[in-house]
Amino acid sequence: TQLGNSSVGELKNSEMATFQSILEAHLKAEKADCKEVILDRQKFPPNVDFSPLATLPNLEYLSCSLCGITSLETLPVLPKLTKLELNDNRIVSGLEHIARACPALKDLSLSGNRVRSLEEVSKLIPLAELEALDLLGNPVSDQAAYRKQCFEKFAHLKFLDRMDRDGKDMDDLEEAADEEEEEEEEDAEAEGLIDDTPLPGDGAPEEAAVCGGAEEGADEPSDGAKEGDEEQEEQEEGEGEGEGEGEGEGEGEGEGEADDAQHTGQKHERDGQAEEAEGGEERKAPRREDEVKPGDE
């Protein structure tokens, strides 16, 4: 949300109290939905009252550059504020109020102010998440050990006066990071189109190919099925051979027994005939004894 010059034009004879009322009314109108407030180039009184900002608990970005600010004592607690720009004002001291009011601050720009000592800068050390600090144009930035001591004092500091530890420009690095992120997103979208969106006419052949594969799979048994059939055939052949051998042995034994029985019967028959023959001879002998010739008596 930006309070434009038209609102300032409503002020009469630079009546700062009226301006403060307009500022407060404007901020209240936005309520908790407002996350950005830009009030650059407004004619703030030297001891401007920032308390109306307390009505914006979700505020994440505040810019009050070129507003003639000299004091930060009235800055309210802004728990979600991550970026604060107070460039080209008249701030000499009071940086502890920033550390008190903005615990989640990551990016602080105070370029073009009047901060003179590293001791004053050290009042920002409680900002545990501070990653970027801009003091360019302040007298303190001209000190010989300024960069080294700032990077030593702030554990998470990545950029000082828009340069990293190696002197690389923050804007160039951010631009390169944004380009890399865009390329990754484009690659992800391209992969999504290839994977999820079939080309026109591709659906039917794929389906036909799938169906054809299914039919081929149905006609041609799998390797496991083939192995199972071969094992079953070998088992059946083994059983057949066993049955053949058993039947052969049984038939052989039966034939042998029949031959033995036949030979035994023939033998008994011959023996019976021999006995009958002997009996006949014995029966004939007495008859020959009874036949006495007349001369013998």
C-alpha cells in the first residue's frame, strides 16, 4: 500500500498533525490484510509517530525513504516484518529500537543516513535472522575495519552494502538465482507436459499396443508356465514308464504262471496215463495166470 502525493496535497500549510491523522486513517483502512506499506518521500515531522503501524500485525515490508526521519523511538513491534527500508533520512542513533521492534527482520537498508560508529551498528546484533545490511553512504562505512567487523559481528549476514564477503554484487547474484529458479520451473513444467499430456493420436496406438501385448501374452505362455508344463510332461512320462514296466512284469509273471500250470497239468496227465497203463497191465496179469493150459495140470 502506497500513500501517494495526492494525500500529501490534502495537507494545509504543512500541518503535520493533520498528516499524521491521514496516515493513521489510511493504515486503519487496510487492517490486517496489508502486508506492504510504502511511504517514501512523505514530509514526516522529525519525531514522527509510527504507532499506527501497530494495527498491521501481518506487515512484512515497510519503506519510509526520503522522509526526514531522525528518531525511531515510536516504532511499534512488527513481528512479521522482514524488510525495512529507511534510506536517505537523518538517522544518527537509536538503532536499538529497530532490533526491539522487528525481531524477524532479514533485510535492513539504512543507506544515506548519518550513523558514525561501529558501536551504534552493534546495537543491531540481536537481529538473529539479519542477512542483508546496507549502510552505504554513512560515515561508518568509511572505516578501515568496517566490513570485516560487520561480518564477524553478525553470524548470518550474507550481504553488506549489497555485496557479499567476496565482493560479488547482491543484485547480480539474486538475478542469477532467479534465472536458475525459472529454468528449473520451466524444466519441471516441460517434464510434466511430456509425462502427463499425450500427443494427439497417441492414445489409440498405445491402447492397441497394450491390447496386442495382452493377446500375445495370452497366446504365449510365460517362462514359468512353460517350465511347469515341461515338469508335468516329464512326470507323466515317468508315471507311464512305471505303469508299463509294472504291466509288463505283471503280464510276464501271469504268463509264466500259466505256463507252469500247463506243464504241471500235462505232467499230471502223463502220470495218470502211466498209472492207468500199469493198472491195466496188472489187471491183465491175473487173467493170464488164470488161463491154465490143459497139459500143465
